[in-house]
Amino acid sequence: MAATPIAVITGASSGIGAATARTLAAAGFRVVLTARRKDRIEALAAEITEAGHQATAYALDVTDRAAVDEFATAFRSLAVLVNNAGGALGADPVATGDPADWRQMYETNVIGTLNVTQALLPALTASGDGTIVILSSTAALSAYEGGGGYVAAKHGEHVLAETLRLEIVGTPVRVIEVAPGMVRTEEFATTRFRGDTEKAAKVYAGVDAPLTAEDVADTIGWAVTRPSHVNIDLLVVRPRAQASNTKVHRTV
Ligand SMILES: NC(=O)c1ccc[n+]([C@@H]2O[C@H](COP(=O)([O-])OP(=O)(O)OC[C@H]3O[C@@H](n4cnc5c(N)ncnc54)[C@H](OP(=O)(O)O)[C@@H]3O)[C@@H](O)[C@H]2O)c1
């Protein structure tokens, strides 16, 4: 009997990562949930196991290269890596943005993705049929005012995906970039505005049905389960009410 394929998901303690873990587990993967908050990924792994699927949890900070390398020693063969850990800090204009925020966003979104991808690439290749998903954003494709450091970091992730795809062509690993527009998750905007829930709520104010974490997980699940020779290079997904990063229909 063939072994159950394994999928590693970073940032699985909330939002899109947690929803993706549920989706891939239901699709037949043994999911390995990682994030810094151990209690949350352990609770989610228990929930997924309860539902009759396979899940384990491993506390991991993607910016800690030594810890990432240690984590990677557990895998000789890996089917799927979803690089989802990341996010935004602040919405200041370039003129006044805090370099520390820019640095942290680059560390988490770009270097975090680089760390985990480098560490797990041998196992993905050894599987004979590996898939790397990179969760960038529509911020990876065009700028918006106040986006500054986040736009720069997500453009970095986009370039990482494009370059890696060029470099590993001919190996049995594909690189899929998923770039969502506005997604209402429980923590993304609250983290961006450092706990200011009023400011966070304004991001979604009057928008008829922003995407949900489940919508994005659904697109990831679809892309990952295409036949091996099909590579969804870049999948842009937005709510109907959002035509671009700056053109959002609001009823208020
Ligand atoms: N929401 C949106 O509108 C939207 C749109 C486009 C793209 N995205 C991207 O989609 C991804 C998920 O976003 P989301 O909306 O689901 O946000 P979220 O709910 O804030 O989730 C972010 C996840 O990243 C993890 N994380 C952050 N720093 C980490 C680190 N150093 N090491 C390991 N894990 C870390 C967090 O877990 P811990 O804190 O437990 O470590 C959390 O699980 C992000 O890359 C985000 O940039 C979001």
C-alpha cells in the first residue's frame, strides 16, 4: 500500500493556514501543522484527527534557520509544502514607515519562505512528485498607498517563486504561487494594526463578502490536486467586490 502523502503547512495556527490544513487533510494528505503558537496547532491537529484524518503539530518559527533545519530532518520524502506564514505590519507611507517593520516583514515573508523551502527541497525532490505553494498576495503584483513594506516583501516572495521555478525545471517539483486579494481572516488586519480592532474592521467595512480563509484554502486544494504535469504558476483570487488593490466597492 502506498504511504499517505505528507503536506507541511506553515502558519497553520490561524486564518488561511488553518483552513488549508483542514482542506488538505480532507483531501487525503497527512498534514503537518507548524506555527509559533503550539497550543493552537495542537488543538487543530486534534480536531483534524477527531474528524478521521491524519495531523501532527510542530512548533516552528520560520525565521529561525537552525530550528527549520532541525524540523526538516524528520522528512525523507515530502509531497507538499505550503509556505503560508507571513503577514503585514503597519500601513504607513514610505516617507514615515518604520524600517524595523519593513525588516520584520521581509524576514517573515521572504526569508521565512526561503528557509523552509531550502530545508525541505531535498525531501520534495526525493518524493518524485513534490509541490511547493507560496502564498503571496495581490500586493506581490502591484503597489498601493500605505502598502510599502508589505508590498516590497510580497514582491520578494513573488520573485522567489518565479526564480525557483526557473531553477528547478526538470526536477519533479512544481512551484505554485497563490496571490489572494482581500481575505477577512481573524488576525491578519488586527496584527497589521497592532491589536487595534477598530482600524482592522475598517479594512473590510461595507465590502460585500470579502474572501474567507476557506475560499483561499479551496483554491490551494484545487491547485495542489491537479495532475502532476499541470503547474498552476500563479493564481490570483479576489472577492467580486474588489477589482484591484485600490478599487474596492463599498456600501458605506
Ligand atoms: N488576509 C489577507 O487579506 C491576505 C491576503 C493576501 C495574502 N495573505 C497572506 O496569506 C498568509 C496568511 O494570512 P492570514 O490572513 O491567514 O493571516 P493570519 O491569520 O495573521 O495568519 C498568519 C500565520 O502566520 C504565522 N506566522 C507569523 N509569523 C510567523 C513566524 N515567524 N513563524 C511561523 N509562523 C508565523 C502565524 O502563526 P503564529 O503567530 O502562531 O506563529 C499565523 O498562523 C500570509 O502570508 C499573508 O500575508 C493574506
